[in-house]
Amino acid sequence: MPRNAVIGVDIGTSSSKGVLVGLDGVLIRSAVREHTPTRPGPGRFEMDASVWWREFTELARELNAPGDTGVVAVGVSGMGPCVLLTDEHDAPLRPAVLYGVDTRSVRQIRRIEERLGAEEIIRRGGSALSTQAAGPKIAWIADEEPELYTRARRLYMPSSWLVRNLTGNYVLDHHSASQCTPLYDTLACEWYAPWAAEVAPGIELPPLRWSGEAAGTLTARAARESGLPAGIPVTTGTIDAWAEALSVGAQNNGDLMLMYGTTMFLIHTVPEPLTSPSLWGTVGAIRGTRNLAGGMATSGAVTNWLRDLFTGTDHTELTRLAAESGPGANGLLMLPYFSGERTPVMDPDARGVIAGLTLSHTRGDLYRAALEATGFGVRHNIEVIEAAGGDIRRVVAVGGGTQGSLWTQIVSDITRRPQEVRTTTIGAGYGGALLAAQLVADVTVEEWNPVREVVTPDARNTGRYDELYDLYRRLYLETSSTVHILAALQER
């Protein structure tokens, strides 16, 4: 008799990942499809939505192909907030504009703030307007592609686009909506019609559900294309970082999730709404929860960039060389703002800086400096979270960067905080699978994914990193005027 299982699929920046998981939480198999966003200009990142559905169907068929399992539910998640606009027939009008790595909407942000009021946007919307927010991205399309925008009727993100193709339903989860600033009222937990009409006129905003609620069931057409059984339930889903937090149980008051991926995400769960001009105040993925969140525009993206520059050297070898380099990377210091920076700097024109280079520095030194730069960025975010009223009691790590011990150890040394690592840290797909399992069975994350280890700070390194962190903070202030000029040259 086939073993009952669930599928979780996450649409990420550089790949789509799927997992097949038994109802006991045991990973049966996984599959990946790599892709690359298009970059039609400086600061612009887009992706064709057809990639999302095609890769879902490929992953589903690969995961379910052997026939030794019976898939009973599907969970979805994806990068976000993204902006995919469709016409009245749900045909995409253009490639989706991606989340905060896409920095094109600066002019729209200024205009919206002038019309609605920057402080009022933070109060009602939870966050200051930034290039992370979906609202200004919609406004950019309306400004720059007006003929196309006149045909726009609906708004999708990767997870909700999968839901539409799987179930035929048009829905979005509350958390993703709360990153559509200023369209969503985080105090009332609903769309705010006056601002939606101002910023996204003509768009029929989707009905809202919570991430773990069923969005519908698999249609016959979706069953034919994916090879999955018709009629099984599909979760509403959410943005990838929030699915990752759920996968490791980081949704209780006082928890802070660190997601080690192409970008670094931080999600702190708080008992009541908190706001900061340098962070994102959102509703959580689970009904009744609130978050104060941050996100760095790059982390793994920089280490991937270095790997590609060092042709023929993989991450395993570069990590070994970085360990040999030692704390401080032999006098190198990096600002990881290679795609601008999101929180807490909120500077789309920031750029990467590598300070202290000499002819004697090695690949290992550069790779170590990149890992340490992420740690300094995490510490900066943590300090701003606590200054805004956050109370961090537990740090939980997740994502591909936790697979080796060096990166997490560096971050613990820099932040002086232990990090809990669960047995399974493969990320958002696993979180989506957990939500799917909870649609059909009584399961908990503690049963699914127990703690594997706790990474504790090494006292031998903390003092050195305190000194370097001060230099890290100064380096941005002392170079920002120069890199802003360079960013303008790049734009031209």
C-alpha cells in the first residue's frame, strides 16, 4: 500500500525546490530546477511566470514518479513580494517584477509618500515604503507602461500563481498582502481600499486567507499537467522566508529566524504590532501572529558570485579555505551591498565594498570576508530590532547556508548569540509541506523536525569581531557618497 505523503514546492530567486515528505516529517526525496532572473537594466530583476508553473509540474512528476507514495496534499511558497499583473483572462501582461532586489521604484516611493504621508504609511501599513514593497512596483508599471497597465486586472505572486494554476482560485495570504505596502492595513488585517485605489487603480485585489488554510483542491487540468491526484487540498501558501520560519518552529513570541539563502532574512515574532522606519512590520503567516522583519539584499548571492569568479572551485572548497583564513579574513572587510541594501540601511543605491585588499590576499580571505559581512549585517539588523522594542529570546537558523558549520559559527561569534539548528533545514519547501500535512493530519513541528544542535559563540573570537563590527558600520558611512555617484553612473 502506498505511503501517504505531501509535496511542498518553493519558487525561489535562483531555483525552484520541491520536497516529498511523509506524514511523519521524514524527507522521502527532493528535487531542484535552477533558473536565473532576467536583468533588463541596472537594479531590475524580473522573471517569466511560465517558469514557475512549468517547474512546479516538472518537480511534482519527479517527486511522485516512483509510485511508492500517495500524495494527499500540496503546500506552496515563493519569493516575494513580487508583482505579476494579469489581464481579465488571467494571462500575464509582462514578466513579474521581483522583490527588494529590484530597486526601480524609487521615484514612485517618493511620490506615494508625498500623497499619503510617510508616517501614516508606517502607522497603518506597518513599514516604511521601500523597494521591497509591492505597491510602488505596481505604480512603476502604471507610470512606465501605461498602455499595458490599462489591461491589468489581477495581482499575483509566485505562491498565489501556483494556487491559481492548481485550484483555479484567486487568493493571497495575509502575510504576503502585508508586504504590499501601502495597499494593506496591518492594524485591521485587510486591504485598505482608499490607498489601493490611489496606488493600484483598476486592480481587483485577491480575497485573503491565512497561509495554512486550504485555498482549494487540485483541478482535473492541474492533475493532468502535474501527475498529482485531482481533488487533494492545496494550501494558500506564503512568502518563502515565512514558510522557512514555520519549517523550524520559529513562530512563537521572542523567536528570531535567520534564513541563510541567496538573501538573508530575519523574522522576529512579537506579541503586538511594532514599527520601525528601518524594518518591516507585518502580520505573520499564522493567524494572530505579528512580525518585525528584516532582509539583506544579498548573502548567498555574494558567495555564489565569488564561486563563479573562482572558476573550478565549489563552495565546499571555498569554505575550507575560508576556515583556514581565520577570523578577520586577514584584514579584509566587506560591505555586502552588491544589490543595494534593504534593512536596516534602506539604500537601493548602496554598493558592495571590499576594503583592505592587498596582493597577498587569497580566495579564502575573500570568501571569509563575504561570510563575515553577512554576520555584521545580521548584527546590525538585530540591534535595530531591539531598539524598536523587539525582545529576542531564541534564534533559529534555517536554509542552505546552515549545511556547513562555518557560516553559522561566524554569525554566532559576531552577534554573541546561540543559534538553534533543527534536523531538517532545507527551507521553505519543507515548511510548505508541513502546512500541507496539517490540512490532513494532526502534526506539529516538534514531531516533524526536532532540534539537531545549538551553535554557541566562541569567546575567543567575539572581541575581535566587536572591533571589526565598528569598522563595518563606519565603512558604509565613509564610502556611501562615493558609491552613490557610482550607482548613478551605472544607472546611466
